Amino acid sequence: MNGAVTVNGREHELEPGETVERLLERLDLGVRYALVERNGDPVERAAYGSVELAPGDTVVVARPVAGG
């Protein structure tokens, strides 16, 4: 077992060496437009592919919505 992360309040199993980018892809959350916080700190979009997640991390994913 690799542990789990909490994403938007739901627990998800963590893959070995999983990055923010890979998690977003795996959960079909749209890497291109997603805004991510890891443990309360914002993650820059340019770093999604290099920021590795750890068991117990809390991730919040938001997708901006345009309106008028």
C-alpha cells in the first residue's frame, strides 16, 4: 500500500512517485485549467509535473468558472 491523499475531501490511493500533474490526469480533473493547493499552499502550474505528493497530503483542486 502506498498511502492515500485527500482530494477535495475524498480519499484517493496514491501511486508511487505520483506528481500533482499525474494525479490530476488520473482523476480526469483537467490539468490545463486546474488551480491546486497542497496542504494549504498554492502549487504553481509550471511545477505540477515536479511536485511529488506524499501520503497524508491534502489537495484542493478548483477549476475557474467564467461568467458574466
